[in-house]
Amino acid sequence: MGEVIGMGGLFMLLCAIGALAQDPPPGAGAPGNAPAARIAPDIKPEALWDGRKIAPFKALDYPEMVKAQEADFLDDEEYVLGVTVGEESRAYPTRFAWWHHVINDKITDPKTGQTTAYAVTYCSVCNTGIRYHATLNGKTVLLDFYGLYNGVVTLCDRETESVFLQVTGKFVTGPLLGAQLRADALMDTTWGEWKRLHPDTLVMSPNNRFSRFYARRGRSEPRGYDRFPAPFFRPTVTHWDKRLAPFEKVLGVAIPRAEGGEALRRAYPVKSLQEAGGALNDTVEGVEVAVLMDPQTVTANAFVRRVEGRVLTFEAKRSAEGRILFYDRETATRWDIAGRAEEGPLKGRRLARIENHLSQWYGWVAYFPDTTIYGRTDPPQPAIGPEEDKPLPPNEGKPQR
């Protein structure tokens, strides 16, 4: 296979995999083939799809990194998954990450010698990127591609093959059943914006044995889909909700409770953020929340909007150059999308980030059925399936740009 597959080839690949999934060869993955023993009680085994034997996706470990000025393989408009650990920042282009679904990496602090292991996970169909702290009981966990659950990628521990859910960070089968990895900050944004925020960033090089599978420079990658790209996705979805269209984009936010315990989940539709100009101020059970987004690039983040005892109210404005800027009305301090005060009375302060990630509605509500929706009070509305769900040709899925 000497040619670059790219995104067009991905659709053909998924269709071929779909055909195999409908009539798999002996031992191949298919919906309903999850391990019978040691599985979490809230998981439906028939919906946990093991695609390892028929899908060619492979994890990547410790990729080569280059300086930003050496990244002649990237355009500023391309999207990256940005990570900062201590004083070091790294970017992982989604044009590369979509093939792997998980990139295992680590950063060592030159001052302390302490190493932080983490996994950058990415589901291109749901447009969901999440970083996890990849250490359990003092041991580094390496994740591999596994398959699907609820229409979203699932991974597994390389050593024990315990299945790991990308959306919740929990292991749901095998020896690691019940264990959970901590989600840490990740920014899904353009290469140009990430470089502006982190001029000294490193970036993942395509120089590895999987490079032939990456889309060529200049080809835009999907930012989510408007339908499933293959027929084996739908049987993995365990819960539907008709409050929003299944493939509507949302920012899913896990809001910590003041008294502790399970976080409160709220979905902020990207449409609502765009209509608000890029800034929403919310209060969820006493927690003051700010959701900020660049409407043009759909770079989004969520924070606690209380700083040193003062509750701030945010608004978004456009600079003369067209760049989105965020200000609080109380002090007129200017903030960036990472929650850092850049200019004004609060310069140097940082907003406390709230765990969040982009998703399609189906992938968020299937995992968190009791989620609320910003600006709405209607209760959950379970459905048998999406209203538009009909038999579709093999190339049914269309990427959103």
C-alpha cells in the first residue's frame, strides 16, 4: 500500500469494514461480541463492538516532535489537538490523529525530572478529542484502538486488553474493570491559533511508519459527520434522545458539584454559542460557568467565572484584525480562549477550567442521558432511534466541514 489513503479513501475503507461487520469471518469483530465475563453492569455487551481484527487503525507511541518553525507539513487553517504539561506545549494534527484514534506520549520536566504520561484520544466521527493522564497505581498505561460503543471510539489497555471508554475515561471490562483515568486539558483548535497561544510549541511530525495513511497536506479533514459513515455504528448506540438532532454539535461540559460527587453534565449547542457571539454566562446549581468559543474555528472552552471571590460576566468582541477577544464586564480585562488574562486589571490571573469536549449530540447523550441543555428546561426525551433513521447506501456518511 504505497499511496496515501486520505479522507476519501477512509469512506471506502469504512464501507468495506461495514460489509465485513455484517457478515464477519470467524473471529472477526462484530456488534455483540464483547467479553462475557468481567464487564461493567451498566454496559450492554451486544453494543460493545470489537473492531480490532477488521479495522486497520493502530495507536502511535511517543511520536517524533519538531519545532513550530520546522512544521512545513501544516497549514495554519488545519486543526490540532493541543496539550500543555508544565512549561511544554505540543500539538497533534487531527489529520494524523484520526488514523490512530489514540497517541500515547509523555513529557519530562527538565527542572524536576518528573515524567507525565498521557494519551491523546480522538474520535473523528464524533469530533471528540480528550486527553487522559495515563498512569494507574504508579504504572504507565498504554492504550490501543478497540472498536465502538455508543457510536464513539473505544480503546483498550495494551497489557490486559481491558476496554476503555473514550467519553467517560472508565475501564469497563477485564482486569482493570472499574478503574478510571483522569481527563486533563486539551484544546481542539487551528494550528495558527495554537501557535499564537503557544509560540514555543512542538508539533507531531508525520515521520513514522503510518504516514502513508495520513491525508495529504491541503485536504481538509471532517469535523464530525451528519450521518454515520458505515452501518455498524448504529447498533452500538444504546440510548437516543430527540431533544436535539443526533448529529448536532455541542460542547459537553462536566460541571463539578460544590458538595462533590458525580459531575453535572450540560450540553452547550454550538449554534447557541454562535448566536451569542462566542460567550455564554451560565449558573448551574450554584456554580458560575463561562463558555467561550471562537465562532469561526469552533475553538471552545469552559471555565468557572469566579476569580478571587468575584463573579465575572463575559462577552466576546472582534478586533480590527477580525480576531475574537473576550472581556469581562466587571473589570474590562481581556482574556484568551485558554482562560488567561492577557491585559487589564486581572492580567496574569487564570480561570479554573471545567472539563469539556466537543461532541455530536448522540455521542454525548448516549453516555449521559440525564444531561441538561443550555437555555432549555425540557426533560430527557428518550427515542428508539433518530427520526431520520432510514436504510441508507453504504456511503451514507457525509463529513461536516
